Amino acid sequence: MMRVLDLKLLRDLRRLWTQSLAIAAVLAVGVMIMVMSNGAERSLRETRDTFYERNRFGDIFASASRAPDALATDILAIDGVARVDTRISTFAILDIADMIQPAMGQVLSLPSSGRPAMNVPTITRGRMPELGQRDEVLVNQNFAQAHGFSIGDQFGVTLNGQKRMLTITGTALSPEFIYTIGPNSIMPDDRRFGILWMAEDVLGAAFNLTGAFNDVSVQLGRNADPDAVTDALDDLLKPYGGAGAFPRKDQISNAFLDGELKQLRVMAEVVPPIFLVISAFLVNMVLGRLIALEREQIGLLKALGYQRTEISWHYIKLALVIGCVGVGLGWTFGMLASRGMAQLYAEFFHFPYLVFVQYPSIYAISAGAGLMAAALGAVGAVRRVVGLSPAVAMAPPAPTRFRRGVLDRLILWLKPRQPTMMILRSIGRWPFRAALTTFGIATSASVMIAALFMFDAMDELLDVSFVQINRQDAVLQFAEARSDRVVQDVAHLPGVMAAEGVWSIPARLTHGHLSRRIGVEGRQPGDTLSRVIDTDSLDLVRPEHGIVLARRLADHLDVGVGDAIEVEFLTIPDSRHKLIVTGLAGQYFGLGAYMEVTTLARLLDRPVQITHANLLIDPAREEALFNAIKGAPAVAGLTLLAQVRQSFTDTIAQNAGMATTINSFLAALIAIGVVYNSARIQLSERARELASLRILGFTRGEVSYILLGELFLLTLAAIPLGLLIGRLLAGAMVASFDSDLYAIPLVVSRGTYMWAAGVVAAASVVSALIVRRRIDRMDLIAVMKTRE
């Protein structure tokens, strides 16, 4: 037979089902995000690690100008090196029939065995190119899909000045190019940048690298010291134009993937606690006021012999049932969302498969957190009443002792109408309750700001990066460093209105025990197409006779203006120099270091050279320029900045609609949960008071105004507080996302503030309208018959 308290529990749940469901929904969101983000992050990590291991992704990477194949034996002899793979790597212009603009490809050699020792591409269609077949090529799958290529299709490529037609023998995916991004770009563009694999003997003959290599990957053994291996590898490659070895964490594809995994971890750590804390607050608010209303019943139960623990457990069970519903919903939607998100990431990063994993520990932790939040909210509410003796509990509570305070004096000074005075006095009499309600509503606005500020940040990032700093239309990449006279040749190409050369040379910057491997760019003082500026003031920052560092690079090295750093130019033997930091520049993408090109040439004791050129193009003559570039033997690639920006904008736009909808829903859910529960509880507490006012002649509108006006006033106070908290959360997210690859500016637009405020206000109005219907349907006689 069902126990009496259990029967009461079912009746309470049936009576409070709408409030209970609102609480469970808020709690479910916290559990869902915890399960979803952890599941997606772990699945993505497991997929990455499995792909890396199966395809023997390298641990350390390095490049050189031209190193003999025999050097591979010396590299393998380095203590801690388990495997070595050498190859030829170069960039080339591609001529594709369905494109007017030239595309760019990174061309990699395949050994005579056909299968590399490391960074093994997974064949998705067709086969590898055969040894000696000079016109066969294997391409990455996403590049082939972007152009609709099939096995046997052809396209043109310029290899060391010689143009030839290549025939596709197959498509592949590689652990080295999960995130396929070309030079001078910030987003993948599969139509304009592809990965090509060709037979080693073919590339060796084309680039005079037969019996030599210019790129090497190393796999470490157990207990190997990566730093020691990197230093030894640098020493071996330096005589052959080594550009400095770097670990896997700095490999660009892996670095972008790590950044995405980091964002998922931040989501899992930051967002769920917000919803769980709000859930605990709602449980405390609902049960606290429910227990206050059932004070007489509790006293009667104690008089009948029920123990304090039994009564306490009854109310805690009510909270746990709500918690179980929330956990169940969170588990269900979290698992589905986790799989969907992991699948999207696997497709975006071009994995050949998805290893979807779900750890029971995440479900256990999320359930424990959800039920703990509900239980803690219940305990705080229960302990205030169940300790009373039966006689005290059954008696009406002592009237609250009020004192005239500042708010009362303000009310008298304002002389509001009677309903407004009742609202203001209610807030002043229970300030703690009002503060908690305000904070709960504010949280919903903060969630909106923390999510949507990213779009404002991206607008700022695009403006600074593509309007203030990079004003050029295109970047022309040369196959190797050229004399500065090449700038004049480029300026005479059809359609080129202006051309500025840049000399980029790999270097290691050191300050104390801190160091960074970076490309130092030498520029002419009067260059205007690509500028070095302070992003705060938009003023030009000039290197003079020293070096200018991006602010984030300076932070990594712990230096400021006037400090001296050591600069080692990696491709130049015994080239170490002390330079003074003469300025700091703003830069959102990458870490830059800049010098005047004449100062750089003097330090290196060689004439000025050019590695790439910035171009201003006449749109009316673009096609003629593109045709000229396709036939230019010295050009390795062309990057059009308008296409880079468009690719970036399209990617952001694809996510904007979904993110806005989801976060608006979550914010509205919090606001509805707080406002609706507050209104329902106040209606229960003040039902006799409101009924009395109706009998005394107050209209339904006036009675509704008295009840809901307090919540509207608290909502008005909560919105600016929520906007402030949201900006603080956005600042914390900006700090957590900072990396060597990119930084996100902290920018929140007026439109984002207005959208967040509007969503919260709309959710509050909806909640109020639902409660208003209950006020209109209130049975005055039945309410007046109830006892306080």
C-alpha cells in the first residue's frame, strides 16, 4: 500500500507539474550541454588520435632548401628518433577548367614504394600514382569533391616553370591536412587550394632534387626528449638551408584542431554550471515557498508522529524527482546532440571515419551534478521549517517586522499610485528574494551575450584584418626568394595597379628562457598595401632600425618597447643578432614580426630579396592577369584576399543562424523558468490578498499589475546586470581562446545588447501572460475560504 507521504508527493507533482517541468527543462539544458560537449570533444579527440596512429602522423617536422637523401640516416641516428620520412614538398599554380582564377596546390612526393613511411594518406577512391608516370597525381578528397573530379579527369599544373596536364588516379585523406589551409589564408578553401601527391622521381627531376629532399617528418620513440631531438635536427639541417624544426602542436592543421577541442572543453566547463546553479535556485525558490504555504500541514504531520527526517526526505524526494526528469531529458538530447556534433566536426575536418565514444563517467557526473543541484536547492528550503515544533508550525507565522527604510522614504517622496506603492514595498520588504530573482533573470541575458558577441568580434576582426591592415587585393607567392627587381616585373603584369614586395625569412626569437619560431617580414617603410598598425589607435607602427612585434608575440616573449631580444635567422648559418623592440602592433591572425627590409639586408649581409608581393588589381583586367600568372614560371601561388574574406564570412554565416536560435532558446528558457516560477509562487502566496482586492473593486488589470509589476520591475533591473555579466563572460572566453594562430577581440555591439535584452523581455512577457490567465480565472469565493 502506498505510503501517505508518497501519495502526497504524487499529488504535489501533479499540482506543480508546470513549475516542475520548467525547472527540469533548465536542469536538462545543463546536463545536455555537459554530455554533448564532452561527448563531441572525446569523440573528436579519439577520432583524431586513431587517425594519427593508424597513419603514423609525425611528431616533429622540418624543411630545408636541399638536403641529400643520405642525411636521413643521420637523422634516424638521433637519440629518441624512431622513424624518419623524407620527401619533396613545393607549391604550384593549378589551371582548372572550371575556374578563371588560378588555384594553388601543395605538391608532395611519394616514395618509390608508393607508400610513405609517415603521414600516410588514406585512399578513398582509385589508387596511388605509379613510379615514373610523370602525369599521374593523387589529390585530397575535399579538393576533388569541390570541383566534381572523377578518376581520370585532368587539370594543369606549373612545376618549376613547366606546365603539364595531370591525370587523377585517386583521392585521399591525410592526417597532415585535416584542416586544409593554404598560404596567406585563414580558412579552408577547397576550390582554390588542394593537396597533390606525385611520384618522387617525377618531382625530383622537375625541381632538380633527385637524390635529395626538402621536407622531413620524424616520429619519436618512447621517453624521447622532443626539445633535444628538435635541436639536433636543426643542427643537421642548418648547412642545407634548414628553416627550423617544430613539434606537432605547431603544425597548422593540428593546431587548428586543438583550438576547436579547446573550445569544446571550455563549453563543457563553463556553460553547464550556469544552468545547474539556476536549477538549484529555482528548486529552492519553489520548495521554499511551497513549504512556507504548507507550514500548517507540516506541523500536523509532526503532531501525528512523523519524524523530521521523514518530512525532510519527502520534500527532497520531490526535488530529486524533478532532477531525475531533467537528467533523463538531458541524457537523451545530449547523446543525440553529441553524435550529431561529432559527425559535423568529422565532416568539417575531413576525417575518413568517426570514432564515436560515450564514456559512462560523463553520464554519471552529469547525473550527479544535476541531482546534487536539485537536492541542494531542496535542503536549503527544507531546513527553515521542518525544525519547528508541531505547535509552532501549526500556528500562523509571526507577522514580519518591518522598519521604514530608504526605499520607504523614496516611495513617500515619489507618491506613486496605490498599486505601484504595493509593488515597491513588496520588493523592499523581501530584498533577498528580489535579489535572487533578479540574478536568475540576469543570467539569461548573460548567456545570450556570451554566445552572440562572437559575431560582433568577427565583424571587428574582418574590418581590422582586411580593411585596416591588409588593403591589397592579392598576394603573389614566389617559388623561391627573388631579387627585389622582381617587384618591377610584377608591376608590369596586366591588371596590376600597384605592387609591393615582402621578404619573409624564418627566425627564432628569444628573450631569456622564452622563444618563438616565427617568420620575420622585411618591408619598405612606405608600403601601404599591407600595414603594421596599432589596432587601438590605428596609427602606423614603424620598425625604424629595430623590430616590431605583434602584441601577443611580445606577451609570449615577455618583452615591451625598448627591450632587446635575440633573433636567429634559421636559414642563414651563424646568424644571431640583438635587436631592440621599437614597437608593438595589433594583429588577430598569427604572430608577426616586422623589420625594415634594408635593415634586414644589412644584418644578413646580402642584397634585398622578395618572397612574395602584395598586389592592387584592376577588376576589369583580372582575367588577363590570371592568364599571365598561370604561365609565369617563378610563381608558386596566388591568394585573392576577397575570396579569403568571403570564405571566412560564409563559414561564420553558416553558424550564425543556428547559434542565434539555440542561444535565444536557452536564454528564453532560463527567463521563463525564473519568471514563471516566481509569478506562480507569488500567486499562491498572495491569492487571498489579490482576491480581497478584487472584492474591494480593483479591476483584473490592476490586480495583475500588482502581482506581475514586481516581476517586470525586477526584469528591468536584471537586464543591465545580465548584460554586464555577459560581457565579463565574453572577456573570459576571449582569454581562453587566445592562441598562436588567432585571437578574438572583445567587442559587443549595441545590436547584440538589444537582442539579448529583447529575448529576456519577451520571455518574461510570455511567462506573465500565462500567469495572467490564472489570475483572470481565479475563483474569488474558493480563495477566500482558504486559511492562511
